[in-house]
Amino acid sequence: MKTALMVVMVLTAATILGCASSRGGSVSSDEGFRISGPLFATDVKQGDTRTVTVSLERDKYFKQDVTLRATTTSGISVDPSKIEVNASESPVVPFRITASKDAALGEYQVHVVATPDTGNPTSKDFTVKVVAP
């Protein structure tokens, strides 16, 4: 019973702490933002495309546009590689991850950098696992 409780507590902590980036934007309270993405690896079959979402978690008074840039290593691609999210738009951004037909099986990292109009940028990495079709 203690083991089951400990597993639940660890998974809860990983979900809360592991899915969001460090804080970007202003250093003052309620004027920053974080980005969050998939907590666990996203499987993509060779030659296929899968959509993952990245979300901006804006603090109460954060009202800036944010530019997201996504990069990855060869074998997979991400589209769009750059997108601007206006302050008035939805904070949820879909990214299409495509594994080439000859991509090596295994894990790849996608690196997303979020840069506000003013203030500090932040970033989030997530894992894509290329699997056989």
C-alpha cells in the first residue's frame, strides 16, 4: 500500500513539475508565462505525421505576443518551425511532427523556444519516438 501511494505521489509531482517550462517574460509576479508540452514521448511511425500541442500558460497580467521557434535533429521535422501567438489568440499551438520514411528508430528531441516581445525567453524540450510502421 505504501509503495502504491508513493508511486501516485511521484507521478503527480512529475506531472505538475515536469510538463511546464521555466518562467519567461517579466520577473515581476503575474507578468510572465510558461510553456507546456507533452510529458511523455510521442510515438510517430516512420513516414507518418503526428500532431502535438504546446500551450502558453500566461500569468494574470501577461499581455504580450510570443514567438515560438521549434527545432529538431535530422530524421524528423516540425511544422511550423516558427509561429507568433498574439496576446488575443488561443494559447494552444499545434505542431505537426513528421518522421521521414528512412528515419532511424529511436528517440529525438524537439526544442521549443518562446520569446515574448519584451522580457526573458523560456524553452521546453519534448521527446518524439520514431517507431516502425
